[in-house]
Amino acid sequence: MAASTPKETRKVLEGIFAINKPQWASSAGVLRDLQTPFSTSPLFTPWLDYTRRNLILGGAKEKHQRNLKVKMGHGGTLDPLATGVLIVGVGKGTKLLPRFLECLKTYECVVLFGAATDSYDAVGKVVSRAEYAHVTRELVESKLENFRGKIMQKPSVFSALKVDGKKMYEYARAGGDIPEVAARPVEVQDLKLVEWLEPGAHEFAWPKEEVDTTEKVGAERLLGIRKVDADASRSNRKRSRTPEKSADSESKKPRTDSEQDTEDAPKTEVMDDHVTNAEDHPKPPSSDDEPAMSGALPAEDIPVAEASKPTQPQPPAVRLRMTVSSGFYVRSLCHDLGVACSSLGLMSSLIRTRQGDYELGRNVLDYSDLEAGPEKWEHQVQKLLEQSMRYEGWEAEEVEDEETWLEKKKELDAQRKENDRDRSYQGGGGGGKKKWSGKGGKYRNY
């Protein structure tokens, strides 16, 4: 039994596993944190040896061989604010990652009412405040129905989506025209209110920082607030309300009476991450076949900052659980729900509890195990990768012993030298071939 141990350790492990991303760590940062322990762990020595030998056989440069690291990627970005399931691909497992961009995901989030930020979450700067005393559990429950099933969402100008190669938030912060973006169909398979948080009974709070004057215009347009109303709010004047639609020059927000003509919309490039923003409020479908539309409300329906500060000590909040399709914007739901309740809302926390077959508390590596040392995480990662390989039907490659490898390399080097001689000999021995002489400007026979 003991004799089989070295042979077992020479098997190449690769595939998919999941880790619980901590708050404030970026998805790319988690991969960097994994790189050091993985590159020094005996668990991945066979992968490094096998890959390095293939580089040598392929004639790769020495610096590439020397700087080799364990190949990793992640299957769907989680923002620093968020925690939860982060899919990690190792080796050829990185080729499986697109599968996890398209799969169903389950999230838990907290919506805090009464304010909106430029990023739709608690990390951004406050753009506007609105009344929230009327927001109750019953009101929220009734509005959630508009967000279930098939709906249409538009990413906001502060999302990571690109239009004509430029990120949307760059348009907004520059204060220029905000390009039209076609709404995209998404599906909410399940949406539940799991906890109502009374004012003063929770720790969630609005951000203290507000957008400055330069960013104010772009951020207000993001929320659909008309310029005349924004000016009145800043001057502590009462908000004007006109039933007529504002002119295009007053608001670039799209109308949502019907879907936008996608042929006229600029070509967009989607950065697949779990959440960005969408400034749109869903309305119920007119029929079972027509998806609900999550679009910007007419400007006159968007709440704006009140002149007087709220009298309640703290706004209410609600914890939601949802299972959604690819491309769904969680923080957009938080914003749109606030507007649907005749208030404003922002996302105060986010947890991805499930992605595909990986679920917190079941088959996801805890980040604290990584910090505890290899004796804590190596066995778990090995088990998860082996399960992934069995699921894919992969047979683990086995690294050859050093003697066999050196003999193979020797034969390859000899073959390469023979090929080099053949190439250098081609055309040799005269044959009347001519070569440019240079200075004389004539051909010489060789």
C-alpha cells in the first residue's frame, strides 16, 4: 500500500471547485491569494511538472518555463461588497468556466429604503433621498410580484456594460449624452421576502458621502430625475410636478411604454459579472407571453430629495432571496423595488449562496480554511477537484518519473537536431543557385 503513495501523488489534478469569497476582496484578488499556496503545495506539483515539461517539449522560452504558475480563472465576478460562492477553474478546468456564467444563481440581499446612490449599493455616493415612512412589509410584498418571472432589464450607466467600447459609467461621469441601451430579457425563478427589518432594528445605514457637483448631473440622469426638479431640490424648493413628459433635452432616460428598437441601439458588449446596475422599474406583463418590463419610470414619477431630513431614526430594510438567470442585476432590483414603493432603495449587502451545483455549507471551500494552512484546505480541494474530474469523465494525467522524462527529452533533442540539419542542407551543394552579391549589384553563382 505504501508503494502506491508516490505514484498517487504524481497524478495531475485539475477541474472546478468553489470558494466562499470574503467581503471587500476582489474576485481577481482571491485568485492571487490562491496562487501562492497552490504553487508551493505538493498537491499541484504534478500539474506544474507536467505543464513545464510540455512547455519544454514545445520549445517555449525559458522565462515562460521559469515563471510558470498554476493556471486559474473564475466563473463570474463578485463585487468586493459581495460574499459567497466564487467558482474557480484549475488547469483545463478553466475551459469549463463559461458554463457557470450561464447557469442559475441564488442570492440573498438586503434592500435599504429611502436613498439612492450612484452605484445602487452602499459603497456608492448618495444621489438622492426620499420619504420611507409609508414603506411597510405588506407594501413590499405586493410590489415583489412585479419582479417575478420573465422581465426586461436595462443596465444603468454605472454598470460594467460597454457601448461602442466605452463603459457606461464613463459616459455618465463625463456628463455627456448617455447612449441608449436595449433592454435584455432575464428570468426570476424565485423571489421571496425572508426577513423584514424594522427601522432601528438593524445595522444597515446610508452612505455618508454624497456625489459632488461634477458628478451630480450624470448621477441624477441615471435616476431619471429631471433637471428642473433636481435644481428645485438643491435650492430647497418644492418639487414641481407636470403631467406632460419632459423634453428629451431635460432627460435622456428611455421611455418604457414599449420596448426600444434594438436595431437603433448601439452594439453592446456585456461584461459578465453578477451584478451591475439597471435603472429600470418593472411593470406587469400585459399577457402571459409578454415579459414584464424593468425600465426607467417617466421622470415625473421618480422620487427626489426632500428638503427636510427624515424624522425617523433609521429607514426600514428587507432581506430578499432570489434564484435568477444569467445576466440578472441584483442591485438593479434593489433600486427598482425602492422606486416601485414610491421611495428609493439601495443594496446594503449581497451573498451568492449558490451557483450551479455549488452551494454554501455543502461543497464550497471556506476562505478561513485557506488561511489556516495546507493541512486544512489541501484535502478539501483535492476532493472537490477529483469529483469535478469524475463528473467530466476525465482521466488524470500521470507525470512520468524523472528517468523516463530525461530519456524522452534526449530523444526529442536528437530529433530536433536532425531536423535542423535537414533544413540547413536543403538547397546545398551548388546547383547553379544565385545569390545577391550586395555591393556590385549582381548575382553570383554558388
